[in-house]
Amino acid sequence: MPDQRLARDFFAIPAAELAPALLGMRLVRILENGTRLSGRIVETEAYVGVKDRASHAFNSRRTPRNEPMYACPGTAYVYFTYGMHWCFNVVCAAIDIPEAVLIRAVQPYEGLDEMRTLRGGVRDLDLCRGPARLCKALAIDSALNSADLTNSELLWIESGQRPTKIAQTPRIGVANAGPWARRRLRFFEVGSPFVSGTKGKPAGLSRRGLAR
């Protein structure tokens, strides 16, 4: 299959623009044994830099943990959370402008047998439905932190087809971010059962949630 990976220019835009633009694109992971895993991105969240109280870079915070957020667009930011889970983000905007997009869910496409093994036999619907789940299913961990998605041999994003309808809601799990908890910076494909939520139904959709 030809490599149709996205170029750096694609990522060199603000997070609030990149998050919906990534919907429908294909996330690709190549394992050490050469197995290709991939999934269609169906849910994202934007973290818009130093003003965003939900961002790791809020108030210009810069630490060894979040240093990849200050790298060039198209860098992978993989961090550990709750002492047990990995989360994968795509750095965007520009160097020293710490904006990133969290990949919250993908629809599995290639390598499902391997994903099932990595996820311990859960139903296919739940393989990649949530940021921690998708990282486990695709074997994304600290070894891929700071990877350059434009030239990595192990992790990249390919072009795809945008959804017909995109919904826009507040982000999940950022209740302590004050007014920023209400900002509609979560985007997902309407109708996809692979979006994170309960019982296979997308969470957080309201009538005013459709993105224009």
C-alpha cells in the first residue's frame, strides 16, 4: 500500500482547525515484526496552548514531560496519565507554540487480530474507542513520544475521507479547567459507533453540537 502520509504543512495550523481536519484520516502504526495496524480517526480534542487551562502548556508551562508540545508541527506527544494509561497527541501550529490535538478514538481498519491480542479479547467496538484504549490497541507508548509523524517508519497519519457530518462539543474529563471546560473543542464523526461514550453511542451530542 503506498505511503500517503500527511505532510508537515497539514499540521501547521491551529489545534482548533486541525482537530476537525483529522477526522477521517488514517492513523498507521507499524510494529517491530512489520505488522501494519491502522484505524480511521473518528474523534479528536483540541488543546490550544498557553491560554487553555486544560492544556499541559497552560500559562506557558514547559517541562520535560510536555517538551514535545513545543516541537515542530507533526510531532507526536505521548504522555502517561492516571498512572496507567498512554495518550497520543499530534502537535500542531508552529515551533514554540504549544498546541496539540488529542486523538480520542479511531475505527479499526487493519491488523485487527493483533489489536485484539493487545487489548485482551475485548469486543471489536471497544478496541480503539477512547484515547487509552487506542494507544493500547496500537502499541503506542513512550517509545513513540516525540516521533516525527512526517518521516517516522513506525507511526504516521495518512490522508482519508472527511465525514459527512461532524459534531462539536465540550471536551471530556476537563471539569477543573474553569470556563475552558465549556469550550467546544471536541470533534467527532456523527453516527460512528466507534466514538467514545457508552454502549457504542457517541457521548455529548446535543442539537447545538453540529459543527458548521
